[in-house]
Amino acid sequence: MTIGGVEILAELKDTPTADAIYKCLPFTSKASTWGDEVYFSTPVHVPRESDAKSVVEAGELAFWVEGNSIAIGFGPTPISHGDEIRLAAPTNIWGRALNDVRDLKRVTAGAAIRVEKAGDR
């Protein structure tokens, strides 16, 4: 993923959400921000998985079902308690970033995003 000039390499989990995202690659989007979270719309539509969660760890790649969006939290959001990374709703965890997601701090709303398979560059 290239998000406003920040490159994030991802390791996918073995989940229906990860499979659905992989099958839609490549796609482009525009960044939205919410506290220390970057999220963006996708062409993916999947149901919430049984292990969906709202509080994530930095580096976990989440899919927000209601918004058909990938969400990447890297610090507190407006609804966090303390230093936790709390997303707006329970999300499907579909992968893990192999880079430091705190680099997303410099991404601004509206930044261009490209999500592609690593070998497609």
C-alpha cells in the first residue's frame, strides 16, 4: 500500500476478508484521517467476522465493514481511553503491517492511495 507517500508492506492473514481484499487488487482510494488513524474506502464488501474487534494494536490492518474501508490505527483516536487504539466499530483484522505504521502520522486527508500486490509495481 502506498498511502500519501508512505509505503506499507502487509502480511495477510488467512481470513475471508484478506482473501476478498487480495482478489480486488489493485485499487486506488483517497485517505481520510480520524485521530491517529488513516482509513480509506475499498471495492470490498464482506460481513463482520466472529473475532472482529474495536481495540487494535499498532500494525494490525483492519477492515471496517460498515464503511467498506481499510482502517489502520497507529495511536489514539477521538474515542480512545488513554493510549489504546480504539476504532469506530468492531473491525475484521486481515493482516499485519511489516513497516512502522506510525509513519502514517504525516498522511493528510485526501492523500492518494494505491493498494496492489507487491509484485505488481
